[in-house]
Amino acid sequence: LPTGTTVGHIHLRVSWLEASEAFYVGELGLDVVTRSYPGALFTSAGGYHHHVGMNVWGGEGAPQPPDGSLGLVSFELVVPSDAARAELLGDRSEGSLLDPDRIGVRLTRG
């Protein structure tokens, strides 16, 4: 995408909903807002309808694509303050995390 593009929410094809929920909800602290769609989970912060949606519609347990394949490599999750960013990162100082499907999540202050 062109530099400066802002996307309000993202949908991820994941291998396992449970592992993705553990990361996005358990580690990053997003809230589950919808789990009523079969094979999908929608999460958000601040009561928004969803910021990160994820699904296993490509097959539960699907293997990781080979390195160099087309697809999402990373995205930026904008948090409201340095304190919120520090809380999400904990002891990790690098500012970027990998989710269970090796998608990079870069936390920045907005």
C-alpha cells in the first residue's frame, strides 16, 4: 500500500483461532467482540466493532505459506499513548511482535 495509507480494520487468515486469540486477546489485550461466525473471531479495542478479524476459512491447521509467497507480511497497530504501547509490549523493547502465523505486528503510538 502507498505510504501513509490508513486502514480501519484488518482480516487475517489464520491457522488456529485458539492460538490467534491467545496472542491478540491474551497478549495484546484486545477484546473479543464477536465469535458467532463459524470459524471466525473478531477483536477490538475501545468498543469498536472490530479492529482485527481472523478466520480459519482457508482450513484449520493450514500450513504456513513458503517464504517469499505473496501475502501480508506485517501491519501496524496504532495505540493511543506511549504508556499503552509499553503496557502491550511488556519487557519486549523492539516494538514489533510476530503472531502465531508469523505476521508481524508493529505497535506505534498514534
